[in-house]
Amino acid sequence: MAVTVNDSCIACGACESICSEVFSIEDKAVVNAAAVADNIDSVKEAADACPVGAIEVE
């Protein structure tokens, strides 16, 4: 499963607060791809919670 963060990210931190194993905030959210598979439910929750829809789960 591929998880990306597009350029609409506003670095609000919602994803990191939901799933810090996968997301961290720098200039925008950064994905730790190695941790996605073990945390997919939290990743999907973070994507749903993103206020600008910047997290893409494919």
C-alpha cells in the first residue's frame, strides 16, 4: 500500500497525532513507508482526518 502526502499539506499535525509511527511533520508531513503496513488502520484514520485531504492512500 502506497501512502503519499501531496502539496496541499498545511503541516497541521493531525496525522502525526493520530499515527506518529508513520507520519512526522517537517515542512509538510513526511511518511515513514516502512511502518505503513503495520499501521494501516491508523494511516486510513489519519487520511480521513486530514483537513485538506493531503494524504493519499493507494
